[in-house]
Amino acid sequence: MSRWKGLPEELDPRVRQLVVRLRRVKDHGGLSLRQLAAKTGYSTSSWERYLSGRCLPPREAVEAMARLGGDDPTRLLALYEVAAEASGTAAERPGPPAGAESSRPHGRALRVTLVAGSVALVLAVCSTILLAVRLTDGEGEAAAAPLTASAAAPPGSPKRSERLAYTCRAERIDGRWYAGNSRTLKAVLAMGHAGPEVAEAQCLLREAGLSPGAVDGIFGPHTQRAVKGLQKRSGLVVDGIIGPHT
């Protein structure tokens, strides 16, 4: 059993509890400081500082001590977390021993990797938000445009200068309302669809007192919101899809 020197009186009680526990684990395992250094990768002088309370050990050193001493790592790490919070300083992280560079990454390299990953994540989130804002702004601008504005075309459609313009000329024929863009009675329209059938639906939604946004022939969020409003008002299933009943 090792004869330990007294710990500094000014040492925080939570840190003291961790150090005392580490000392007991070391004694229980019958390990010398030299053996700890050889088996954990942390130098003898580092373990002297850890076990004298002069320096808080790194988490990896605590895990290694628990493994070698046959102690419960969960309990020991819980003590470590409390001690680290109490100390308010970063634990010492000495470099790996000679020949172990490939198995233990340097702290600096790890930090650089984490920072790079965080930056990539932030850039990805910002790009997504920017795209959403652009799409929303584009739809808002289209809503403010006159009804004769060119419809945004899906892939493979004519160029902007060749796109069709949709207008609303509501009239009732044989008991049905039409707006001059399409007379289909079978089309099923939903988010992402585009064409004269969508423009026809947008015109009729406006005629019904609902706002589908711009009459551009594109089934977007504003059009879907207007369809749901119509369905709710009419007691239909509110799914935002223009089917036979809607």
C-alpha cells in the first residue's frame, strides 16, 4: 500500500474526492507509477501531478486507470465530470508516448477536425436557409406580379421569353366555373405540379375568395394553403390536394 502525501488544503473537495478515489484504485491494482506510465501512455511525472492533486487528469487517463485497477469506470468518470466542472480549467492532455502516435490522435489535430466539421455543418445549414428564403421571396414576388406574368416553367419547358402567360377570365358555362386556362375535369393536382391546370385552379381559388399567391401555374405553398382553406370551408378532407371532390 502506497504512503500518500497529504493533498493541498485549498484543493476543491470535489477534486479531492476524485484524487482519493484514483489513489485507491492504483493501490488496489498494485500498480507503480512506472507501470501506469507504461500501460496508459501518460508519463510518470504526469501521474505524479494527477495523484498529488496538482493537475486534473484527462478523461482518457481516468478511463485507463479504471480499466487497469478493475474499478467501475462509470462511477469514476462521474467523479471526474464533477471534478472537471469544479476546477473550471481544462485537464492536462500530454502527448502520446513514442511509437503510439498512430493510435492516439493529437489534441490539436482532433480540435481542427471538430472545428472543420462544425464549420461544414454551419455552412450546410446556412445554404439550406438561404435557399428557402430565396424560394419564399420568389413566390412572394410572383404574388405581387400582375396575373399576366410568365409562369415559372418546370424542367424541359420553354425559355422565359417563350413561356405562356396565364390570365383569369372567370365565366360560368353549363353550371361550372372556368377561368380560361383549362377545362379538364379529371386532373389531380398537388404540391410540385405545374401547368395550365394549376393556373386554372389558382384563378378559381381567387374567385372563391382565397389567395393562392400568383397565378403562375405552379402548385406551391401558397396554393396548397388556399386549397386547404377551401377544403376546410367546404367540409372536405383537408389534404391540400385538388382531386375530384375538391
